Amino acid sequence: MKHFSNITPQMLTSKGIAMKMKMNGFVLAALLVGTFSNYGYAGIKDDVIKRGTLKCGVSSNKMGFSYINDDGQWAGMDVDLCRAVAAAVIGDPSKVEYVVTTSKNRFTSLASGEIDILSRSTTWTVGRDAKLGADFTAVWFYDGQGFMTHKKLGITSAKELDGATFCLNPGTTSEHNLADYFSALGLSYRSVVFEKTEELYAAYQKGRCDALTNDVTGLAARRTLFQNPEQHVLLPEVISKEPLGAYVKQGDNQWRDIVTMVGYALIEGEELNVTQDTAAQLATHSKNINVKRLLGTEGDLGQSLGLSANWAAKAIQATGNYGELYARNVGSASSLKFERGVNALHRDGGLMYAPPFR
């Protein structure tokens, strides 16, 4: 047995205590490492898999993005993003629970865990990313704020709306952009605020306000639902940048990466001509190394994300690539007929492209 005969009283002072604390620190660190190694970290992805459903926060009334169609089914670009994530994570695009959110409660719903993704055509801003406990994922649609007014007023420019009354939703970028724009021009306006979008548009149609301001796509989509669409005009001014996309709760890097990369996988699918109908065949027969990496027959991207090797293939098979779902929801195959514009792939003069899948 070893004796500690060389320990002196001086060693039992501050130096000795410091050494003891240091040793205790090593022990605590080892215990923590062992704990996390044994039990792992249960993040949002694990919660979604265990639950068997993805909770997706949406709008109920934005045609082309998130709304209930004539068949009683959820549809739209934002809805398709959630379906693609469910396919990649759970393996089934139908396993989505749609939670209707408002402009006022959407970030609260995300922070509280009521929803796993906020996919509601929400603008990416520095303030939201920094202050609201939420992380933006990827730009899903580039938009801009515009104006709509009653045709009978004879207004042809937003600059003629001095003193007009606007119907507005509270706490939106549209509200702040309007204030900035009118202030810069030395114009005034009055506002009537409605928390619910349905009430806002109903009030406008009844003449309670002279104009609306929102994303141009949202105004155009809503106008198609009016009783007399031809009685309302979109003005030419576009006064803001509105990069729209999904948010996730801050603090779960794996979940942020998954939602982000699912969106990019659909964009990459369009660039590589991988479609809803051809994804399965190309996964086994394509000789293009980039296609093989995307579809999981080359490399280990799925493992790096904590997903199956064919996660991207599942997503594309669920919704089609970005070009397909754009055409179906808001483009040439829809009633909205939006041009691709800046939402075209970069090779076609737009802003859309994905990071390299390697």
C-alpha cells in the first residue's frame, strides 16, 4: 500500500484545494460525456419521428402557398415544403399536421413547440433572426411588397394614396415598410388594423379602407378570390425586398440543417432534371455523379444529416422538384400564372440555386 508521507500541511491550503477542484472538474466532465454518449440528444427530428407527424405552421388563406383547395386538401408551395420534409424525415409526406397561425402568433407558436416548422411565406429579416429565438432556413420564394386599391378610385400610383386608409395586419413587415415608404415621400395615411387576414380582406371589399399593401404575390392571389376581381387594381410600385421561407426554433442545428437542405434538394433536383417521376429510376441508373450524390447512391450526406441515404429522393418523389411544384402551385399550371422571374434557376437568369451536394 502506498503511503502519502510526503504530503505537507502547506499542500492542504489553497493550492491543494485548487488541485482537488480541478480533479472534480475532470470527473464532472467525464460524467457528462458519458451521460450524453449513453442517452444522446433528443432534438426536434427525434421528436417528429417518435410522434409520427410533422407539425407545420401555415396560413389558411394564401392561395398558391398555403390554403385548402376545392377538394378540401391542403395545398401550396409552403405546404409542399412541409410535405417534402415529412417524406425525408418520416418517409411519408402525408404525415403532416397543419396548424393555422396568424401574423401575430406565428413566432410564439414556433418558440413554444406548438409547431416544428413555420412555413407561412414569412419574410427573412435580420431582426427576426436575431431577436425572436428563430432561425431562417432557405429562401423559398423571392417577393416584394406592393399595393392594391379599388379601381373606381382612379389611382394609378402609390404616390397618389396620400391620406388614404389602409387595412393592415399588426406586427408584419408590410406594416413597417408602409410607414417607412410614406414617411420618405412625406405622405400620410390612416390605418385600420385586423389580426385575422380574412377580416382584413372582407373589410377592404366592403370599402372600409382605400387600399391594401402586402407581398405582390399575396395580393394577386387574394384578388382571384374576390367577388369582382376586375374592380381592383395592383399598382406598379414594389417597395421592398421580401425573401420568403420557413423558420425553425433556434438552438437545434441538426433540425435547421435538415429543413434547409430539403428545400435546397428540391432546387437541386430541378437543376439536375430529377423529377417526381424519374427520381426512382435515376437513383439506380444515372451515371451523373451529382445526381447520385443527391439521390443517395453516392456519398454519405444522409448520414451526415441524421437521415436515410435516400432522403432527398423521398422528398422529390413526394412533391416534385422546385420547378414542378412552382408550376403546379403558382406558375403556368395554376390559375395564378406567375412568371418565374427572380425565382427562376440561376442558369435561367434567376436567383435560385442550391449549394453543392457533396
